[in-house]
Amino acid sequence: MCDHSPQCPDAAATDCCSAHVTADHSEQGWCRLCNGVILFDDGAYLTPEGQPMELRRTA
């Protein structure tokens, strides 16, 4: 459960990658977000269920 105010977006939300960083491993190219998402430097991420995804980019 997120204790941030306002609460971080759920891992299933379209803006899931805007959640707060809870574990920064930028030296390894990734970080874990408050909602359980693992965000990689190349724009890919893993959902808490292990589903690989890519950031939605706008033109």
C-alpha cells in the first residue's frame, strides 16, 4: 500500500511509471517503484506480475 500523498498510480494504470522510486539501482540501469513496477533505463518495465512492457511515448 502506498503511503505517498497523493497516492502513486497503480501498476495497471497508464501512468504507472510515475510512481515514486523506492529502490534506486541506476548504476545497474533499473529502479523499483512504489507500485512494484521495475523500470529500466531503456524505457522498458516489468509489472509486479512479471509482464514485460514498454513506456508509451507521445510524439
